[in-house]
Amino acid sequence: MGRTIRIFDTTLRDGEQSPGCSMNLNEKIEVAKQLEALKVDIIEAGFAIASPGDAAAIAAIADNVHDATICSLARCVEKDIDAAWNAIRRAQSARIHVFIATSPLHMQYKLQMKPEEVLESIAHNVAYAKKYCGDIEFSAEDATRTDPDFLCRAVETAIRAGATTINIPDTVGYIVPEEYAKRIAYLRAHTEGIENVILSCHMHNDLGMAVANSLAGVEAGIDQIECTINGIGERAGNASMEECVMSLKTRADHFGVACNIDTTQIYRASRMIQTITGVAVAPTKPIVGANAFAHESGIHQHGVLAHKETYEIMTPESVGIPKNAIVLGKHSGRHAFEERLRELGYSLTKEKLDKTFEKFKALADKKKVIKDRDLEALVGAVPVSGEERYTLDRFVINSGNTITSTAVIRVRKGDEICERTAASDGPINASFHAINKIVGREIELEDYSLRSMTDGEDAQAEAIVKICIDGGEQLTGRGVSTDVVEASIKAYINGINKFFIN
Ligand code: KIV
Ligand code: ZN
């Protein structure tokens, strides 16, 4: 095997920038830990100048994650670079990622700078960042719509000023694979010093070519792919990490490169991002979609039974998808429960393990058999957000198609018990109104979805709510239960609790 391609994960920066994908501090740390388990080389943990919350999350990740390089984004502006360095300075391995746009459109309309001024800004700010940190990445934003010769000058300037990684992003998802490969070849042939730096690609998926473009970049000599779990990101998203990595692994015969990713952690990472953001992947999503390894048609099933490789180019186990074994039930003890979670790749803190076990016992009273998917749902249902201000104590619903629904909701808030009643059109709406009365804030429900996590009559339902409180930022709440109303109430309370710890 020849080169090793570095995987630069930007789920916590470009991914988190996408609508409905924001995460709180504890969630970001949990994701960063999973990225470490995946063995990504670089974690772009955020954009420190964007907000004090972003900066604090980057710093916390720098303190808690040791096996990956921790990176913060910064514009070509000194105060951005100061904030980036302050956030990452305690990391064992740190990187500042400096960017400025180089396309005529961006320079004229967004930056209102002349090309010469952009070059000066690159020279000044890359050198400024270099005083803090040896590992500097420079990105020429909108590089794929930049004049090729100007791109070479911009990159040369960054290299001269001390950049060690050069990123050529397709910011608007515009380029096609062959064209990108040619652009990289041109850059390599016409840029002084380029042989001394790592070249990187960063693709957006507006035309559905982010992964193909990344792979074309690898073939053209790029050594780093920037990507996100589940492909989340601005607009149509970024290149999906799992698709890039599994392409390199499955077609190693073609690409002839290696990467450090532990692919058996992919499925967990994907589930974690879906759980935290409430953004589910499509069933047909490659690698991690529900149908990615399902064989429906008779011909396919027959083929797979006779010999797996007839229709399977990679195995579900290789990406960490648990075999759907029936494992636990009412009589299973803590030991068996812990053992199965370990087999599924979870290593939970004692506190989370205790809470999950409690939920497992409650579920086992309702369901005869607990499958792996149930366990996954339970783990995801335990909030990572630290202390919960409100917990559901009990609810009573009166509903029907000819009456106005009423809900009585009782919650605990520390040692206090609060109960309120509300009436509305439907049991879920009535429940949410009753909770609003308890919380006493302006709560706007922006989105609500419900789906079945497991199969059968006693399936667990997952409710996702997106709410805004007092006009603040959108919060995602998630609740799981065999009862859809209970799942919805829990999701609503979960979202509200995030408001109070943020
Ligand atoms: O898409 C883009 O150009 C970016 C840069 C900041 C790398 O996200
Ligand atoms: Zn981007």
C-alpha cells in the first residue's frame, strides 16, 4: 500500500453549521470522543471566533481528546487567529486553519478586496498564525471557481508564509471529478514549494459529487480528505466520511492508498450524529442507511445465501453494524447487559451505564425480547447533556376524535413536583401546552417527527422535536418509548432541558 490518506473530520465545524444540526458542549465532546475512537487524524472542532460557546467547546475537546490533532477555523483576521489559538493551545497536537476567498466573485462582492490585497492578507495572516503554531492549514475558499494562475499565486504565498497543509475546497459544490483532478495537476505543476506541503480536498455536495470529487482528488495526489459523518454540512452537505473511507478501503485495489480509520466504529458514529442532531439518514444512504445491506429481491437473497460476495461488496460487520441477534430480556442481569453493550462497541461512563440499565429494566417489563436496536435506542435516549432540570413523572391523557384532547403532565424539578393541565387538538399538542405552562417560557415548536426504531407491535418509537425558547437558537430534543405520546413528551422535555444547560 502506498500513501496514507489523512482523514480530516469537520462534522463539528462545517457539519454543525448546517441548519438543525447544532450541538451543545457535552454533545460535541461526545462526538469528538467517537471521532477519536474512529481514529480520524484531524478533528476540526469549531470556529472559535464564531461564539464563546464554540470557543469553549473547542477548548474542552482539546483537553479531552488526545489521539487526534485538534483544529480551529479562522478567517484571515488577527482576532480570529488569536481566538483559534486560545481555544486549541492545550491540545497535544494543534492546528490553525486559516482561510480567505480567492475567486473573482468572492473577492469582489464578499470581501471587496483586490487580488493583490488578498495575497497580502494571506502572507500576513498565515505568518501571524505561524507564530503560534507549527501546523497551519490554508484554504483558498471557492478555489474551484478561482483563476488557476491566481490560485497558484495564492497557494505559493501561503506556503512561503509557513502553511503546512493547503486545502483546495469546492465551496459551492460546482466542480466535476475530472476537472478537479486537472486543477490539482495544474497546481502541482505551477506552484513553487507545493511538494513540501500536504494537499487537501474539501467538497460540498450541491451536485451530488462530493465523494466522487474527493476520490478524484486522491487520484490526483491529494493526501487529506475533509469530510463529515453522514455528509452533514452547509446546504447539500459535505463529502461523507463513511463513503470516502469505505471507497478507499473497498477499492484499495484501485486507489492503492491506506487510511487510519477503524471502520468498525462507523455505524456508531453515524447513529450518534443522527441521535444528537435529530437528522436521520435516508434508508438508501450508502454504508449507514437502513437498506444499505438489505437484500429484498429473491434473486439477490438467493445469491447472498449461496455466496455473500455475489451481491455484497463489503460486510455490515466491517462498518460495525450489529448482527440482529435477540439477546436480552426481562431476566437478563446487569452483567449480560453490560457485556452486550461492550460487544456492540459502547464504552459508557458509570453514570450513563446506570441510567441506561434503569431504562433497560423498565423496557424489559414492556417488551419480551430486547434486540440490539432497542439497546442502541436506549443508549441514545440517555441525555448526554448532564443534569436534567425537568424529568417526566407521569402523564394522563384524555383524547378521542369527537372531543378536545386534554393532558395532565406532572414533572419533577429537583425536589419540586409541578403539574399542569392543558387542552388542545390532539394528545401531543395538549401535552406540549401543559409543559409550556410548567416551564413558563415562550416555546415555539418548529419541527416534530416520529418514527419506529425497532419492529413488531411493541416497537420503540423515537420522537424528535426542534424547538426555540424565548426566540433563541433551535434546540433538538429526542425521546424514546414504546408509547408514542410518552416518546413525544420526553423529546419535548429533553429539548427544554438543553436550553437550561446551554
Ligand atoms: O467550503 C469551504 O470552502 C469551507 C472552507 C472554510 C474550507 O468550509
Ligand atoms: Zn465547507
